[in-house]
Amino acid sequence: MVLKCTLQDGIRLWLPISTAVQTRLNRRTFLRGSGVALALPMLEAMSPRGRAATTKAPARVKRMVCLSNNYGVYQKAFFPDQEQVGTDYDLPSTLQPLEKHREEFTVFSNLDHGLTGGHACVPTFLNGIRPDMASSFPEGNISMDQKAAEFVGAATRYPSMTLKVKENNQISFTRTGVQVPAIDVTAMYRKLFLEDSPEAREQERLRFKRHGSILDTVLGKAKAVNRKLGRQDQEKFSEYLDSVRSLEKKIDQQQPWLDHPKPKTEMAEPRPARQTADEMKIMMELMALALETDSTRVLTMTSGFANGDFGLQGGYHGFSHHGELPDKTEALKLIEGNQISQMAYLIDLLKDREDPLNGGTLLDHTMILFGCGMATGTHSCKNMPLVLAGGGFKLGEHRVYPAEKGNRVKACNLLLSMLQNFGLEVDQFGTSTGTLTGLDWA
């Protein structure tokens, strides 16, 4: 049988030529399951023959990278002068590594989530919602990366990858409030490039089947149980069923990839390095490979500090409580300057690689966001450090938003703008009040 590769809504499909050419779907086609019907998005197969190719270009595949730390930044070395708005501004020392990419990033002043709580706000970077407040929101405290991962679904082997370098990643959450576990450089390499043995794949297949049977049983008895519950318990039970359905969906998405070969690389398997900068460089190279091979389109990474980095003795937490002591503020400039240097290195890598799905470069279709939920180590969550780079938006400036109480702009407006640019048809996310004013699409 002769197969043809086609891209539909960002998903690579291998179809028999006869199917790829002749199959027509009605616009009212639904995916039907056990009592469930999901409307399909507009696909080429739903258009009259020959019209799609001439009237509508295929949707661009978008990618998203989020970079963070758990202690905020030393703000005096991070933010430009608030009087210098637009393209003509002086880069502070921490942002100096981005100088050569000046036209491809924007730094934002006075955006935040309007929260207090110090370290409790670290998990709010990508959602604007503290975990203890999640039950008050329709989608809980799902983070932007996981919202994007749901949208990607089975189009890639990994809907998202959550990563860490010398620090725990506390910023990725599912819609059921589960913090997504993070992996280091070695585990990431193995996920990307090492094939599982036939025995391991068979064990995984059996695990999927077993879990599927359990979930079928649970969902099959759900209606009978629900009828016996009071209204408040029904709401809790509904949340439980949502988590069950979410797991069922993930199993369905993962199964087809069991027998799909992984990409090959000449890169040797890495090990965590002694110096944070060295390990971060390896991670950036792996992240670029993950995007280039279309293994994932959503990446989130948190980085930290190891005693001895840059000749420093101490800990990141201790330095962050600097009290304006010169030795501590200089340490923070080195640590956070390295984080921005690694971001600049990732931009270099993506700019130098051809985009195999869209044409142009990988950077042209990748959004890179650096930021922190806790704005500074003094436990303030006001004026979050936020830098957006890459493709999708018109960048290259310093944007200053109102600082006055009552006029401040939610950082979730930026997150909503990014989700929409990624392809999601949503008009609200987290605590957003709309998309971010002044951030125009490219």
C-alpha cells in the first residue's frame, strides 16, 4: 500500500493515497464514543475537492517554551528605566546577553497577578492562581503550558515536557491541580532518543489496557453513583470524573506512539553537570532538538543554582534575601545573568535551524517566555519579571503598563494572548481580563 504524509491541523497523518485523495468528511462529522460526541475542527477533507489548497493555507505549527526560576530576580538589574518606553531603551545588566536579539524580544514592566504570598506565588507564574485558590476557578489552576499541551494532544509523542536544572519545577499544573513531575537532562535525552525494548513496550501496552478497563468500569458506574449524591457531593464527584476522563484521554493519545520509532541523534547521552551553566547549555540543546524533531511543541524549564557556581559560596535562597548587600546582589546578577544568557543561546539555536514543518526557522514559530511567579527574593509578587521572545508577535521594545493600584494590568492577559497565538480559541485564561493591549501579532 502506498502511503501519503499529510498535515491536518498540525497533526502528521500517514494515509493510503486513495484515502488521502478521495475521503470526504461532512462539516457536521463528530467523533463518537460511549455517550460522547465531539465536533471536529474544520479539516481539508471537509472542503470541496481542490478548494482548500487554493483558498486557505495550512495552519502554522506553533511552539511554546517557558523558562523560570523559583526566586524571582534582582529587579534593579533586570528592568529598564520606566521612562524609556518603546524601542529606544538601555538594556540593564541582567538582560545584556539578549542585546544581539534586541528586535526579537520585548520586556514588560508592571505586569503581575495581583497576588501576595511570597514563595506560595512561585506556582502561579503560568496561571495566576495559587494552588489553594484553584477550587474557585472553572479550570482550576491549570498552567498555560498544560493548556497548550491539551491543544496539541496526540500530534506529538509528548504533548509537553517539564524540565529542571538544579531546581524543582513548580510551575506546571494539570486542570485537576496535579503538579507535573520534572525530568533532568539524562531523563530527557532518554525520552527523546532511546527506544524501549520490545518487552518494555508490551508491558506498557498491557498497562494501558489494564488502566483502560478500570476507567471503563468507573465511568460505567458513575451515573448510578451520581444519582445517590446530594448537590454538593455531585459537584465533587464531577471533578473526580473529570480527572478520570483526563487520564482516559491521555492513555488514548499515548498508545499510538508505542510502535512509532523515535528520532536518531549523534549527541551522546548527557549527565547532569557540576556547574549549572554547563548543564543548562546541554538542556537548551536538548530543547532545540525536541522542537526540531517535533517530539514536543511545549517545553517548560525551571533552573536554579549549585554551590560553587561562578566561584560563589552559598545558596540561591540566601542570596535572594539580599538586603542590598553588594556581595549578594552581585551574586544574583551572575546567577540571573546566566539564565538570560542561556535563553539567548536557545534563541541562537532555534534561529539557526530550519523549521521542517513550516519553513523559515524554528524561532519564527516558537514563543519563548522567561518569568517568575514570585517577582523578587524579598517575597514581593509585584512587577513580575517577564520577557517574551521569538515568533508570533511584533517584538523589540520595552512596554510599560500602569503602576497605580486599580489600573494595573493582569499578567494573565499576556498568557491569554500567547494561548490564542498558539491556536486556542479561548477568550479567558486564569485571571485574565482580556488579551494584552499593545501586543500585536506578527
